[in-house]
Amino acid sequence: MQRFGILLDTSVLQRIIRKQKVYERAQLYSKFGRIYNLFVVLFDLYGLDIKRNRVRGFTWSSSANRFVPIVCPLPRVIHNRVYYRSPKTSYLARRLGKRLFNPPGINRSKLWIDYLLRKNPKLRPHLPVTSRLRPNNFVLVKRYPRVFVKPIVGSLGRGVIQVQSAGRERFLFQPDWGKKRFFSTSQLKTEFNKRHLFNGRFLVQQGITLAKYYGSPFDLRVSVQKGKGGHWQVSGITAKVATKGKVLTNLSQNGRAVPVSIVLSRTFPHQDTKDILRRVKGLALEVCRTLEKTYPAFADAGLDIGLDNKAHPWLIEVNFRDLRYSFHSAREYKIFQNTYLRPVQYAKFLLSQG
């Protein structure tokens, strides 16, 4: 039986071992690993012993009904589920080299990803105008009816600010926390300075007027993963609907997940839902194949794709470590399990390559 490693954050691994609530359903890796004759080992970077080519980790024991400690040779293939918050952890992960898929070397800057994707002419009609926020490009804030100011590197909707034109050189300023306020142009610039938004770490992005489900904007979470044969596949799609009166759809910002078929049939009753999903899937696959040219070990992503009122798809964001819980929250349990099955299938493919 061949070994397949799952590299996890230490805090996540400890919660799994203690059977505490956590977004990772690690037992699913073991379940599908048995189907593909793979011995699944969970470990963190502290369990890594590169000098001895081994790991101290945990594997599922059916008889004990829990994960039990194990020391074993370092797996040849490892699925990376870690964020790298320090140079030390990033260095250790890089030492794993080609064993990892979704490695630490992927540059998660939204500006860099936009640059790579914009090289592909097929994708340009689906990419909102995006630029680093500086005082000299403040004109972008005034050019579009709505813009979003975001951290260049960030996730879960944290630090996102919506700025919407209110006419007569006035703007509605709506942060992800705090109250909405109206500002004149000069007041808005002052607020940006006060919040240090011109420090080079934020971008400004054309705001897409998202289609609405019962009055609330929504976008789609699309899970795209390499699976059997090493090919990209769409594992599933679900809709994320903003809470009433809000603009962010992130579940971490109190958004809710709803099955995509329900949302699309309600929102676009005169359009073919299958055709909309076909175009969304096509965009998602094209995005991943384009990024793969720069990052060959890239193998697992969660894409946020918005639809405007004409059902035209727009890429909002690429998440390189999809937490996958949107599908579970939407009670799309088959899709949720698929997002764990695909990495196991891809690991089996890599191991078969010798």
C-alpha cells in the first residue's frame, strides 16, 4: 500500500486528533484512500524529519475509531493544506520539493494573479479592471459606479471596502465592519489616508453589479481540482448569498450557501440554467489551466465567480486553499465529499507515474 500525506496546520491537526469541530473532514481522505489502496498520513511541519526521511503523524484506525500516532517514511506525494505565515514554515515546506502539490511557492497576490490571467485573451472579458490603489489612480474610484478596495493578499472578505457613487461627487463608503458613511471626494481621500489604504498593500477593483437572489447579491463558489488522470475537473458549484443589506457573500461575513440550481432558476427564470453553468465551468477550467502554466504543481482551488444581471460570468477571486465548507453548508454533501475524493485520485495518479 502506497503512502499519501496530508500536510495540515498544527492547530487544525490538533483539533482533528482531539475530535473537536474543524472545517477539515480528514476522515474522508482515509475513506477514499482505502478505495484507492493508499495509506493516508496526516502530519504538520513539526512532525517532519527530512534528515531521516520520515514523519511523525497520524493515521485513521477503524478499530479505535480515531486517528492514532504513527512514524513512517516520508510519503512520495503530499497534499498541501497549509497557509505559510512565517519564513520558517515556508522554508520547511519548500524542502519537501516536488512531493507537494499546491506548494508554498504560489504567489497569492491578487495583482499578480490578475496579471497572469490577463495574458490569456479568452479570460479578459471576464476580469474586472484591477489596479494597485495609489493617490495617482484615484480616478478609478470615480470611473465606475461601484469599486471594491481589497488587501492585495488576503482572504475571507477581511478588510474589503465598497465605495459606491451617490452622485454629485459624493460616495457611499461601506467597510466590511462599521457603519456606512457618505463622503465628498476630498473626504474620501482623507478617509483612505487615515486607513493607510495608499500604502501599496491595497488594490482597487471595478465593482460588478451582481445578480440578486431575493434582493441579496450572490456569487458562485466553484471547486476546481485535478483528479483522475491528472486532469482538471469541476468538483462542484454552490451559490453564496450575502446577508440582507450587505454586499459581501463570504460565509465568514454571515453570507449563506444555497444550492446553485435553486438560485439560478429563481434569478434567471428565462435562461437555460445548464447553459449558465456550462459557461461558468468553462471559465473556471480556463483560469486553472492558465495558472498551471506558471505553477505546474497547482492542483486545487476554489474560485469565486460572479454573474451580472445578464448572467455573464466574472472572475472575482482565486482561493488556493479552498476550505470547502460552502458545499457542506449548502447541504450539498455529495459535492462536499467530491472535494476530498479528487485529491486522493490525483495522488494515485502521481504515484502511478513512478
